[in-house]
Amino acid sequence: MADQPSSLPIETASLCPICLQRLPARREIDGHRVELVKHCPKHGEFRSLIWQGPPDLNEWNRPKIPSRPPVCFSEVEAGCPYDCGLCPEHGQHSCSVLLEVTARCNLTCPVCFASSGETGTDDPSLSVIDSWYGAVRRASGDGIIIQLSGGEPTVRDDLPVIIALGRSHGFSFIQLNTNGLRLAENPHYARELQEAGLASVFLQFDGTSDTIFEQLRGRAMFAEKIRAIDHCLNAGLGVVLVPTVVPGINSDNLGAILDFALRRAPGVRGVHFQPISYFGRFPAPPADRDRITLPQIIRGIEQQTGARMRVDNFAPPGCEHSHCSFHGNFLLLPDGGLQPLTKKDSCCCNKPIPAAEGAKKSTAFLTRQWAAPQKRPSTTEAAAAPDSLDGFLERVKTHTFAVSAMAFQDAWNIDLERAGNCCIHVLTAEEKLVPFCLYNLTSADGISLYRKKDDAR
């Protein structure tokens, strides 16, 4: 086994995927491969692939100085991960907060982390959602990203009212997490949401063929995705394409997804990949072939784009734990070329950064990038030489393109160090904030830490 540099601790903590008890865990590094290893006295040893470089995990490590949330809705009693609220030991502020405005959905996707369907409990009332907005503002202020999620939020006919309600609380950036089916059906619906105050659409988009959608979502819908995108762009909404990446299904479609998105830029603001996580009932640990790690996606992007996007164009995050995500920002040039704007070596260093500072910068960037372009260039601006400073600055206002990924954790690979520094939180029915992975985490038998309690609302 390769030696472990001191910059990355071997020891961490995790959960037993059977009984969800907290366990000591360690990161075992063997060349480019990293496993999370843990042993439950009752259920034995578990190993899960968490990284398959290059880039290697030590190289990717970016230490941060923890920052306690400004307002905590719970106290430390049983310890992480059982006291979420957030508790005073959490190491990061909220960057994004999800409000699940319905448990209903017009799809029954096999890979749904929320196990949503056409039937479900009653939707939370507008008065309840109004209280939720107030709780988020008390905890985090109004300068964060609000993502309306579910279920499928567009099954609610009062979604424009919910969006306007959030704007009345001072939240300037409200994003919709959606499969896009209702947006595709009605060409005027996107405009209605935009006029209510919606800034951005986080659109489920798993690939560029109906075969992919049939396998991951249960039916063909590629044409509907295109209509949804067109309707959003016509309404002046920024669109981010969000593929769930599953090995052997769409892992060879990364380049095609990016090409599709770039042809619709700058209205399509970027692509946000999400490697498959295993929530729900999984009696046996997912095998290595069932996993795809962040560096595998980065290398896949380079290979499938013909090195238009290269490994060294991507960097670790400044907000969440460095093992959770990557990002790369590009300028789309007039000739269709790409100029990378992110350099890994400039930000991946051993000097710790304050977590709160990272959250603030990340939120400021995403609210600019994921919204529709700031301005359309005038004839004079468009004619400016693209290689001049003025031409470059003008084009940056309209034609930046973001590529990122977020590796959510399940019971098999959960690392509580990562969870304790999460900046993406779900507001529960009890008006507490829970890190996204912990909220959706289930045991091998489908027992949940948090979600099932909320489903009873």
C-alpha cells in the first residue's frame, strides 16, 4: 500500500450500512485507488471505492478552516450524524437550501433518491412553506440559493405563488429542480415561472438518446427535454443540465451531453454531473463496476471531448469538502472554441481557507453563472476583437460555461468528515437543516435517518 501524505488523514468516521451505527473508518490508498474501509462489530467489514485517480486524492485535497453555522436549530446530544439541525459542530454555512414542496411526481424513476411517485402524502400548504422560508432566512440570511425540489415541483399548480413567496422573503435566487415535463408541455409555463421570480432551472438531463432515458427514467423523453430547454431559454431562464451518471448506461455519453449543452449556450449555463448514489434497498454493497468516481468523470470528459476540456481545467471546490465535487469554468469563443478559466494549480494548495469565505464566494459565483446571461452584447460589443481585453471582458458577461459534478454519498461510502462540512442542506418539516446526503441516506434495508420521518408530514 502506498504511503499516505500527512496532508490527508487516513482516519475518519462512517456508518454501518446495515444498522446505521457510527463507526471508525479509514481511507486506504493503493496507487490511484482509494477505498473507504469500516468494520461493524455486529455486521462485519465493508469496503467501498471512493476515488479512482488520476487526479489522485492527495493531490485533490484542499483543507478548510471550519466555520460554525451562524444559527443552529439543534444541540449536540448523540453526535454526528444524529443531531442535524444544523448542530453547533457542523463545519460549514448553508450555500444552497432545498425545500421539498411535494412528494408527488409524474415519473417513477428507478434511480430516484426520494422514492417519489404519482401518489403521496398531501403537499405542504402555502402557510407551511411561508414558515419554511422564514426559518431559512433566520438560519442563513437571504443571500443563499433556494432550490425548490420534491418530488416534482411542477405538479403543484401553485408553484408560481411559491416562487413569489420566496422572493417576498428577500431570496433573489430561486432555482427549480425539475424533470421538465410540464415545461415541455406548455410553452407559456416557463414565462409564468420567470415572471414569478424564478432565476434558474436545474433540469434532469441524463443523455442525448431515448435509450438512456428509457433505462434511467422509464420511458423515452429526449424530445421533451429539448422542448423544455427551448421554452426556458425563450422565457429568459438560465438552464443547467443535470445528468445522473451510471456506469455502462451513460458514462460514455459525457462528451455528447457537453456538446449538446454548448450548442445551446449561453442560455444553457452549464452541466452539473451527479455520479449515481445508492439510496433505498440494496442488500449487497454496490460493486466497483456500479460506481463512477469524480476523477473518472473528469478523465471521461477529457477523452470524450477530444481534450477540448482537459483534466487540468478542473479544480476542487472552495465551499464543500474537497472530496465532494469538481468544477471547471470556460469561455465560449465566437468560433466555437473554449478558453479555460479555471486552473487547478492556482487553487489547490495546502493553505487552509475559511469555510465561510468559500461558501460566500461559491454562492456569489453560482447565482451569477446559473442565471440567464447578464446582458446581451450590442452590435458594437459583438464586433469587438475577441482577443482584445475589451472583447474578452464583454464576452465573459454573456458566454461563460460551467462544468461541475457533485458526488453524493450513500450508506456504503458515507464519510462523516465530508458530511460535517456540507453546504447543501434540506429543510425538514420540523424546520431543521440536514446535509443533503444524510437526509437521503438509507440503510441496506431502506431504513432512513431523516427522510422517512419527514414523509409522514
